[in-house]
Amino acid sequence: MRRGRNTMTDCLRPLLVSMRLFGLYFVRESEAANERKKFKCNAWMIHGVLVLVLLWLNVARMFSVFSSDDVFGMVVLNKIVTVTWMIQCAVSQTSLFASCHLGTLHKVFAKVKLSDQCAPHIRRIAVIYTVAAWSVMAIGSAFFGYGLLFTDGSMDYGLAPIGTHVTVSGLILVPRIIMYIFSFYLVAAHAFPQAMTYLLARLFSYQFKNVGEELDRCLERDEGRERDEGRVGDADIEAIRHKHQEISTSVSNIDDCLMFSNASAFCCQLCCFIVLLYMLIFYWMALMTVGLVFTSAGGIQVNHYVSIEPHSVDIYHVCLIFPFAAFVTAVEVIRKSNSNFGSCLGLHILGRLSLPPSV
């Protein structure tokens, strides 16, 4: 493989091109090869500025989603999750824009050295993570499109202040379409920075692993040769230490570029996870509690009246409406009955449970 193509920007090209489409990555002209355009802004940088401004305006707009008529419940919790997620997207976009504008991210990519073994590995996982990020975008956009256009306004709170403070009749489809198009930039600001972060983590882990394996091979090779001295050659140790230091410096530089994006992703997603977990537990606890109350109440009432006046119970309706309660009652009557009438009643109930309603 050609050494000249073992650069970070070349290996990460699929991911970087995708990020560039959404204003998440650009290279200033002062860092490009053409020095005549050193002080000029390029189109990708202007695109990044516009997307960044729109994302922060969107965050400011979304705070109007709350109104004085809101009551604590599922709707309010959904609004909190939505606002938190949009803040995360805006912070991630800002972090990457600042890194690209200052040139730190491009300089770090230029300084990272990839070996002939590492470069194919990075190319492969870059393609995989790019496909994964686009898949997340496709799924997220499909959900957004369905929620905005086909659910009779269940997600219209995302159009705030329209619907919450401003009423628009007859033209609600236009804001929905605009919000759907804008959702592509939101999902991109969510997916691609995290894909980039994880890819770089895999890269540096791979490089650290190679350095460790190289040190082990060096120790094994020199163990027999320098058994008497009990140490490895200073030149080999210095070369390995220098490689380790270069990787550590690259990790530190990347962390300076992406630390705000990573911090916002962790904090905001943790907050959303807690709210969603609360919503999920609350919903299922409420659902199971209501179901348990009705099931228990029905069974207790039927069992109570059967025990008191077994001759006056409408066996057919018991079996039809409360089959489980009727089964429990039948078994209980047979077990506790001291007369032939009680046993016959219990067997009759069991027989009714096994017959179709028309019998």
C-alpha cells in the first residue's frame, strides 16, 4: 500500500464527506494547498455558519414549547426530552465548528501517523460507521416524518411557538414540512459527532495495542540475546516510548477538540435516559396497576357472591365475563364444599368454561 495515502483525512474520507454535507466539517482555505485563497472563506465554512446559527435559533425557539397551561405528565416529559436533545445537537455542532474554524481538528488529522497495517483497518471501520450513521439518520427521519405528517398533530409541539402561543389554521402543513427537512440536520448533529468520537477511540486503542505488542515482541527477541545484562536495548525502548508519546499527544489534542461535544452528548443523553426511564416505568406501573385492580376486584366479587349464594349465580355470565375468576371459584367451591350440590356446582362451572358461548 502506498504510504502517501495513509493519512487520516484520506482514511476518514467517507465520514468527513458526510459530515461536510451538514456543516460539521470543513477546512479553512488558510490550511489548504492553495495559498492564494488564504484569507477567503469557502462555501463549506459559510454553510457551517448557517447551520450553526439555525441550530441555536431552534434551541431558543424550542423554549417556547412550554406554556402556563402545561400540567406535569407525559406531554411535559416529552417536551423536556426534545429540548434537551436539541441542546445536545447544538453544542455538538458548535464544538465541531470551533475545531474546524480554528484549524485544530485538521492539524490533528495531519499529525496522526498511520502505519500500513493501521490504515486499512481505519478505512474499513470508517465505512462501517458512516453507513451506521446514515442508517440512524434514515430511521430517525422516518420517525420524524411519520410523527409530524401522519399522526394528526401529536408532534406539533415541536413547531413551537406555532400551536402553543400562535394559532395557524389551514397552513400547518408548511411548518411541518420545514421542520421535517430541518430534522435531517438535527439527527446529523446527533449521529455523526458520536460516530467520529467512537472511531477515533477505536483508532487510538488500536495504535496503543500495536505499541504494546511491539514492546512484547522486542522483549521476547532480546531476552535471549541480552540474558546476561537483563535489559532491552536502549534504542528499542526509546523508539517505542516515542511512539507511545506521539499517540498520547494525539489523544490529548483530539480531546481538546471534541471534549465539549462529548460532555454534552454524555450529560444530555443521560438526562434524556433518566426521563425516558421514568416515563416507561410510570406508564407500565400505571397500566399493570389498573389491570391488576380490575382483575382482582372482579375475581373477589364473583368469589364472594358464589360463596354466599351459590344457587343464585348466573353461571353463564360468570364464565363469559370472568373466565379466570370463574375457574378459581370453581376449584374453590369443589375444594371447600361438603355437599354434593357444591361439588356439582363447581363441576358445572368448569364445564361452562370449556363450552362455547352458544351452548
